[in-house]
Amino acid sequence: MKKHTNLDEVKRVASALLYTDIETTKYSPMVVQHPFTNTGVTAISVEGSFQLLNLLENPEDLNIWRQSMRHQIDNAETPYQIYGLINSPYALTFLGFSEPYLSKEDFSSILVDAWMMSEYANRDANVSKERVVSMFKQADRIKLMNEMERTRLDALENPVTVYRGVTSYNAKNVRALSWTLDYDTAVWFAHRFGEDGMVYQAKIKKEHFFALLTGRNESEVVLDPKYLEGIAQDLELGQEPELTM
């Protein structure tokens, strides 16, 4: 990781991602997968008016869109401006490729935002769990949290009890990086999307925390799942389970 960000190299990474193929979904053309867009039908401003573009069916429209995005990348003055163009499911992907060219400060600040913006950051297809753990280990912990979050983390007893709510979608991903200090929050995650999910509880020492994030009112703990102890399943939601140590 560099002492100072090499913005030209970050732009090169972004440009390479821009020219990757757009992947279709069963909801295409309205929903697609790409580092810079989540829709195949978009609009750009041309001489004060909006021009509708079909990125999947019209090669010329795709070229116009890419030129517009490339212009924004080339004119970015900070890595945050480039990161702001990225489709959120690809935020960690972009960061992974850009890491060698970012300062520790820029890398850390973008990492925590990318983590919070990614709906299922624990299951990023392009960035393994081990890779994300490595990212957090290299980050500046001070940049990952604000003063209030650091103070709250320091005040916690050690070891800490943490909870995780899962549904059928992520039921096999219990030993993940994202847990919470709040049992009710875990219950909410277990029941979202109308599912009858499950809550797990575990213990972990504070030295294995990467960050405590309160920005989404979830009391989220980002931790190294390797060090979770006594993971226990809640047999009846609404009642805190007993730990098996």
C-alpha cells in the first residue's frame, strides 16, 4: 500500500472495469450486472437534454455511455470521486483491484464505505471472505470508525457477545464478518423478506474486532470470524440462547 495515492493508476483500474461485459439477468434489460451500472436502459445529459440509451441492444448507445463514464473517470480529482461512480455490489471489487495504488488513508476510508454500501458484502462473488479479512487487517482502524464508535468499542466488556440473524439466502454463511451487538437487530435480519430465519450468538475478544459501525443504527461489528467462540443457535426467537463454550 502506497504512502500517497496514485490517482492515474486508480483511473486505469476503473477504466478497465468500465470496458468489461455487461451481464444480463432474468430482469434485463431493466436490471443488469456491471461495475458501473445496474440497468441496461439509462440516460445521459447531452447538450442540456437527456438522451435515452439502450446499452444491451444498441452498440452505439453502449459506446456513448462508456465515453461519458470515461470522461467522468478521467476528470476525477480524488479516488472518492471514482469510487462514487461504482455500482455498489462491485464496490469491494473495485477496491480490491485499486488497493496497490491507494494510500492507507484513502484505502481505509473507501473500505468502510464500500462495506456499508454492499448489501451482501460477506458474499461478494469477486472478493473472497479471506480477501476481505485481509483488507480490514491492512486498514487504518482509526479511519474505519468515528470517535463515538471507537469510544463505544473501548467501553465494551471483553469478551463481547455478538449476534447474527440469517435467512435461507445466507443460512450457510454463519461464520461471517458481519455481526451485531443488538439481539433485536439480529432478529430483524432473521425475519426480513418475510422469512422464518435463525439467530446465532457467539463470543469474541475485542482484539479480533475490525470495527464497530453505528451508521445504520445496527450496532454492526465487523470481525475476524476465525476467532468466534461458542457459536450457538437460538432455538426460539425472542429469547436469547445459551452459549455452548
